[in-house]
Amino acid sequence: MGAFMFISLVLVFFGKKTQALLGDDDVAIPYAVPDGEIEDSFLIEDARLNFTQLAGKYGYLVEEHTVVTEDKYKLKVFHITGKGRCNGTKYSTPVVLQHGLVDSADTWLLAGPDAGLAYGLTDACYDVWCASVRGDCYSRAHETLDPDHDAQFWNFAFEEYGEIDLPSIIDYVIKQTNNKNVFYVGHSQGTSDFFIMTSTQKDYNDKIRLAILLAPISSLKHIESEFLRLAAAGSPVLHEALNLTDVREVFGRKQPTHKLAEVLCTLVPETACSVPVMAIAGDPPDVVSRHTLQMIGGHFFGGSSVKNLVQFAQIVNSGRFAHYDYGKHQNLELYGVHPPPEFDLSRVRTPVVLVVAQSDKLSVIADVNLINATLPNVLEYYVVPKPDWGHVSLLWNNEVPIYVNSKIIDYFNEYRDSD
Ligand SMILES: *[C@@H]1O[C@H](CO)[C@@H](O)[C@H](O)[C@H]1NC(C)=O
Ligand SMILES: *[C@@H]1O[C@H](CO)[C@@H](O)[C@H](O)[C@H]1NC(C)=O
Ligand SMILES: *[C@@H]1O[C@H](CO)[C@@H](O)[C@H](O)[C@H]1NC(C)=O
Ligand SMILES: *[C@@H]1O[C@H](CO)[C@@H](O)[C@H](O)[C@H]1NC(C)=O
């Protein structure tokens, strides 16, 4: 997590070089573009399609919505209106799915129509809304700021995801569907967003009927990779370096780093995609299918801000799940205390189910134990009985219908309105 820091920085600098070599915007390598203009390319088709096209290809009709936040970011939310394999009418309580760090809504489709959670929930007659947060490939838009030219656009971290984006999305879905509350599924950073929202804005505890938290992330006290710790330790220096070079976005779809990942993941998926995933997230190469790995090249790396990675790095370094650290002087001005206040998980009243994989190097069992001990309303703390599964297996493994999706559906069936 703070983790991704090191990799991102290497890639950003490498990316700059690639860009210099290839000339500014006119990069010769073909790539998936979220606006759907598919370029001629050797990428497999499923890697090139955007959310709407990909789900559509497998028979799931999607409607695109735009949620405008109070600070004018334009967030894309994908509503699956098709019924998939659902025979009856859909249940009324909608489900909001929120992706993880530098990922995008596509993540819920990558395991394919027989395993991806967005498909599985639709097949089970749930009304699915896949959200995206400011700055990722689908929500790189604002009413007045231009992400390509205004540095201010990128002045956010996951704190803003939890405090502004997620509440706006939940309110929007509630209004659109004429409900009082929604089901929530978050992965990784999507769980941090949930903790921030429900611990700081009391009302939202009631707007979420039940939350499934996959690979939950709060304090990162026990994050396992030494490699990632080192990356986090170096982050202040790197932050300054990036600030000097004007790089404020990381892993953007149109940055050369993304194109490079696409090429490598397509040509040598087992090495180029699996090895870094294993080093960072803990999933061994054989837990994700070759087809899904090839899709990752086109879909993973939804993009985010440098500031977001820095906030994760701060959390790794301090072991505190806290507000953004601006340094003593500014912290005192902004929060009235230094170091910045922590988010208080004991205030989260929503019923939650914690789901964790045994080999996850980011959402480590020792840390999830702390989360379990602090949250007042844990319905179940479920450790998936697959010893080699890591951070992304929970979404991308072919067996998620058995080990994860069915559990989620059982909970929803129990907690939904009896309609
Ligand atoms: C996805 O592609 C379709 C077809 O080209 C396009 O109409 C749609 O706007 C694209 N969606 C997004 C979010 O880019
Ligand atoms: C839908 O109907 C088919 C064929 O009758 C059946 O096999 C399937 O189990 C049903 N699906 C659900 C979710 O009830
Ligand atoms: C980044 O650059 C801006 C303007 O050049 C400066 O005001 C700001 O303090 C810098 N931030 C960091 C963390 O160095
Ligand atoms: C989770 O927390 C509950 C309540 O504090 C405790 O009873 C339970 O043993 C914990 N579960 C695990 C796996 O640590």
C-alpha cells in the first residue's frame, strides 16, 4: 500500500524517460482507453474493453452515472441494469462495490463472468453499482479543474475518498433507488474509505445496512514486506522529488507506465504481472488465471494521486491510521493537534463482515485482529481457508464463487428486506 510507493516511483521516473524517448502525447504503444475508442492493438480483447463494454460483451447491460461531489469532482458509477442469470426480479436493497488502491471499478469484472463479484451478485438478483473515486481512470474529471493542467486537481488522498467521494456515491445510489440504505463491499483501500466515512460521519452508519470488508486496511502496523517498509521510509524524499518534477498523478491510464504494463502483462503474464503482484500483495503466480493476468495489463492501475500514496506511506511509517500529516506547524493549524488525529474505528456501528486471505502481505492477519478487536459490530471474521491466497486472490481467483462470493450472497440474503 504505502507500499506501492516504491514501485510507483520507479515506474514514474521510468515512465518519464519512456515519454521523453517516444515524444510527449503521441506514444506509439497501443493501449486501452477508458472512453472506449479501442486502438488497434495486440492486447486481448477483454483487456481493451471499458467496464460497460466488457460487462456488455458477457450479456450484462450497464448504465453509466456521474456523481458530482460538493467540491465538483465528477465520479463515474457503473450500474448493472441487466439481469445476468437472475430469473426473478431484483431485490430492492442495492449493493455498492468500492475498489482498492490504484485500481478501478473494472476489478469486479476481471475474474470473468463465472467468478467476478459484480457478475455473481447480479446473477443472484442483486442490484449492483460499481463506484470509482476521484482521479482514477473513470473519474479523472472535474467541473472546473483540468487534471492535465491543474495541480490542484491532484490535491487529495484517500482521506477525501472516505470523507467526500464515498458519502456522495452512497447518497446518490440511495436517491436513485429510492431506498433508505445500501449493502457495501469494499476491497483494501475501499475498506479504508468505509472506515473513514463511518467513523467521522455518524449518519452513514445507518445508510449502510451491512458492509463486507475484503482485505481490510487501517493501521498497517504489521505490513509484511520489508521491501514495502523501505519504500514507505523513503517516501518523504520521493514526494519532494516528484513535486519538483511536477508529477502528481501515478499509474494514470495514459501515462507510459501503464502502456508498459499492458505490453508486458500481455506478452509475459506469468513473469511481468505475477512476480510484482506476489512481491507486493502475496499472491503466488498460479492463483490467478493467465486470462485474468492478461486483463490486468489493460485494467489494473486505475491511477491516483501521489498524495494518496504518501498518505499510505505515512500510515506505514507511523503505524497510525490517521489524517494526512502536513508537518507539525500545519497540523496544529488544521487539526489543533500534532501528530494528526487517528480515525476511531470504535465509532463504526454498521454491522461488518471481515474477510481476509492468509498470505496477504498488506492486509495482514495481525492487523485485522486489531481491527476485529476495535470494531463494535463484527458479525464474522472470516479467514479464507486457502493458505496461499493473498491480497488480490479475494477478487481475481477462479474459486472466489466458492470461498468469497457465496458468503457475501448468504449474508445479503439474510439481511435484505424480505421482498
Ligand atoms: C465505454 O465505451 C463505450 C463505447 O465506446 C462508450 O460509449 C462509453 O462512453 C465508454 N465508457 C466510459 C466510462 O468511458
Ligand atoms: C434460473 O433458472 C435456471 C433454469 O430454470 C436454473 O437452472 C437456475 O438455477 C435459476 N437461477 C436462479 C438464480 O434461481
Ligand atoms: C510542492 O511544490 C509547491 C510549489 O512549487 C510548494 O508550495 C510545496 O510546498 C511543495 N510541497 C512539498 C511537499 O514539497
Ligand atoms: C474477534 O473479536 C471478537 C470480539 O472481540 C472475539 O471474541 C473474537 O475471538 C475475535 N476473533 C478473532 C479471530 O480474533
